[in-house]
Amino acid sequence: MDTRMHKWRIGATCEASVAASRFSTTGYGRFYRWLLLCVILLSFTGCSVSNRANWQQPERVVESLSVTEGAVIADIGSGDGYFTFRFADATGPAGKVYAVDISATVLAKVAERAESESYSQVATVQAGPSDPMLPRPVDIVFVCNTYHHLTDRTDYFRNVKNYLSPGGRVAIIDFDDLPWWGNLMMRSHQTAAATIREEMEQAGYYLVEEHDFLPYQNFLIFAVADSDRLANK
């Protein structure tokens, strides 16, 4: 099988899985979720499907953020803690990682795992739709596969500035570079890098770094722009 086609098939299936987990579990959302998964999986019967780690590359993502021991991190849209516990390993017991989500159900799962595996540095925060409601300033705000779900992103990240420590950063990963069938079905579940950059600049940030090692996602890191930088735009 053509390597590139195989990669695209894996990506489409993984994208469907991640996106489906974000849909409502009632009514139309539940029906659409399972319909989408069945269509994708049946289309690629016989093709081995990689797990998320192969395309999300979580260890490399964490390494790219230069997380230090004792750092304070907010994982916004944490879900069941895919990145939360990786950040907790990087910060160590002296750090703090907030799993932030609007779903009490997934946060309960994070809290249960944190307790059972003795992650004392992990805490959960049930956020509002327009404010992460963090209890203290953080060094890194991390937003993975969640940016496209936010309704008023410019205002949201203006609020986020209130929770950043001096020199704090905002890291955003969102789906973008999908094969054509992924673009067709998951258009509302991706955001172009140019759009993210424009909206973040409107919210008062500037781009610090942009990584291109993720095959289906963009990965941008922002810092708060000072008044001189904003005045010269």
C-alpha cells in the first residue's frame, strides 16, 4: 500500500475518533458519532489503525514546550487527561497541572486516576464556556483539539491573559492538514493556523513559535504582547 495513502487513512480514522468523543452523547450527536465512526472504519477494513500516540506525538509535544520541574500548567479541554498526566510527569510533585473541562464526567475520571496513581500535583477545574476559571496564575495554558469548540475565541483568550504568570505562554494544537475526506466531514472540527494567529493577535498575543512535526494538526505557541508591540502593529 502507498505509504502516504496509508498515513491518510490512519489520520482520517483517528480524526473521526477524536471528533466523535466531543459530540453530545444524546440524540443527534450520538447518532452522528456512531454513523461517522462506522463509515470511516468500514471504508478502511483491512488497514491497520495506529493509536493516537503515533500521530499526536505527545512526548515530543511536551518536550517542545520545555516544561520544567515545578511548572504550573492548565490543560484546557483536558478530556480524560491524555496530556494532563504527561504534564504532571514533567512538572513533578513540585508542580501543578489543572485539568480544565466543562464536563464534570470526564473531570471525575481524571480525579479518580490522579488519586489512584498518587498524582498529588493534578487538580480538576470545571470551566465555564467563556472563562477557564483557574484558581491561580499558570506558566502554560495548553489547548489541544479544543480551540475550534470555543464560541468567542478572541474574548476567551483575552480572559485567559488574567491567568497567565509573567512570561506565560499559550500553546494551541488544532486539526488542520487533513486529507480531503477528513476536510469534507470534519470541517467544523479544525482551524487554520492563519485563523488562530489572527484571532490570538486580536486578543493581545503574538506568535512565539510554530511547530510543523504533527501530521494533521497545527501547533502554535503565543505570549502576551506588550503595549509597544501592539502600538506598532
